[in-house]
Amino acid sequence: MPELAEVEFIRRRWDPGLGRPIERIRWHPRARVFRGADAADLSAALTGARLLDSAARGKQIRFRTDRGHLGIHLGMTGNLTAESPGYLPGRHDHLVLETGPAVLVFTDPRLFGRIRWSPGAADPPWWTSLPEPPHTPGFTFAHFQSLLHRFRRAPLKAVLLRQEAFAGVGNWMADEILWRAAIHPARRPADLSGAESRTLFRALRFVCRRALETIGRDFRDPPRTWLFPHRWEDGGRCPRTGAPLVRETIGGRTTCWSPGRQPPP
DNA sequence: TCCTATGTTGTATG
DNA sequence: ACATACAACATAGG
């Protein structure tokens, strides 16, 4: 489920547990989500620790504690919830932090998500190495052009999904951006005109910013004027042209596009 | 039974 | 070394 704005929304679900010590931690140390993390260290450090604040960048979430940094990636099916005291962990709850007022749960049936732990006060590399997200002022058109040049031979659908370039953009956002820009997802950066590059840049920033304002704030769906509510509908139609939408695999992912509006290469 | 799924990563190939 | 393409990961639901 989670892309840029969903991640931002889900991050805040653990707010009820901020500022209070973690009295107990329940977890499955051998779960795949802990791959690459020092599991024993994580468990020992988090017991008695205090969550101070959190932030999201792209699809990565970071919780700062008084003992180190907890990193959470939701993968495809990961989720965070805050439950009432006495909550009993379910089958897919891999990390449960019990604070006084709230039980903080990380759940993930498909185990594509990931939990990291870095002791100490310094920002860990997995956080500092994240790129500038597309909705920020620092993400300039010149920067965008350099990214297009770097990935000039790949289908735009695949290009927009590169997290080291467009942090937070996922499958539905990439389709939304290309649909808004009226550019076919199989087109390649090298073949774009200057005007098309500019249009794509604007669509990228618009979709990222507006998604954060709607989904990111209160999980409200984007309006019917977006591709979003139509893309998985049976017999879904383009909100601009009224023509039936096409679904096919492009760039390795199921892709929805509007024929007529987005002419194939 | 077979297909799909809002993601990342390892591996092969150019 | 870098860019590109694709299978693999694990589970649930239609």
C-alpha cells in the first residue's frame, strides 16, 4: 500500500507512544523484516528507551530515540498501528513496543518491509544517504534533467520508480504523474522534447505535493478528477477523455494509462 | 487452481 | 563501472 503520502500518514500513527519509555518489547527476531539489523542489539536497546520524534523521507521512516535510530520501511504490506494496553500480538505483528498509553505495532504479512537499528545520536547512513524528495524546493528542474539523462534509455515508468532518484514515488503515483503529463509510460527520457520534460517535472511535483496534502494529512482519497480512483476499477475510464483505461505490464509493473491522451512511442 | 497485489534486491547481461 | 531487465522474496484474496 504505502507510497510517499501513505508513509507520511502511517508514520504519525505511532505519535501516541512518543515521549514515554518503552516498557516492554515483543518481537520475532528471526522474521525477515530484521534482515541486516543487529537484532540482539535492537531488542536490548529499545527496552527502556524513549521515542523522541519521527520523520519520513520518501518511503523510509525514522524514529529517533534517546539511544539510537529505529528505521522502518513498510514494503508492500507493512503498517503501523497504535493499540490499547493489553493488545495481544497477531501472527504478522513482528515488532510490538509497549508504552504506558499505547502499544505500538509494526505488522507486515508479506515481510517485504524492513526494520533497522543504529545506536547512538548521529544520523545513520541509511537516513542521511536518502535523496532529496521531489516535492522539496531543492529538487530543481536542472536536477530532474540530470536524472532523466542518467536513466535515458529506460521506460519512464521504470525511471519514476527509482527510489534513489524519485524517493517516495510508487506504482500508483508514477501512473498518476505520467497520465497528468499526458506521456506514455513506455516512452524513454532520451526521446522526450524539452517541453515534455518540463511538463513531466511539473506533474511530478504536483502529484507529490497534492498527495501529501490529501492522503498524507487525513488519508482522504484524491478527487475523481485524478486517475487514482479509476485505475483499478473494473471498466475504469479516463476522467479526462472518458475512454476505457488500459492496464498492462510496463517497466516490470502493472501500469494503467489512457489511450488517446498518452500516445504510445 | 491460477492470478493478482501501492516494493526492493540480487543477478545476469549489455 | 554503469544501466537495464527480470526473477525472487511471502502471504492473502478474488
